[in-house]
Amino acid sequence: AAGHGLAGLTGQLLVPSAQHLAGQGFVLHNLSDCDIFLLGQLSALRLQHLRSCRVYTGPVVGATFVDGCSSCTLML
């Protein structure tokens, strides 16, 4: 998938810069007990295999795909 992402982290506070997001697609994969703040505009968002995470995003212009996530709070 085009764009950037975060993967394989546990118990982290993750706040990528708006320049890092830069209107691209973004992928969150295999995260556990993380707080993720995506504070820029995204062209698309893919959430895969998240466990007990809290995800907060700004506007997502295109599609948001969620697969295999459990016990998460999503504010999209």
C-alpha cells in the first residue's frame, strides 16, 4: 500500500507529524495498547490487527479499512 505507517509496537503514545502524514494513505498494523493520534489529513486509512488501542484521526478523504481489531476505541 502506498503511504506510511506504524507496525509492531506495544504500549506507545504515537503522534506522527502532520508532515509525515502529508495527505497520504496511512497503515496501522499489529499494534497493542497504543494511543495513536493522526492529526493531519489522510487520503486513506488502514487499521489491521490492533488490540486495545485508541486511535484518533483528523479527516480521512478516502476509505477507512478496519480488519482484525479488538477492544479498540476508534474516533475517525
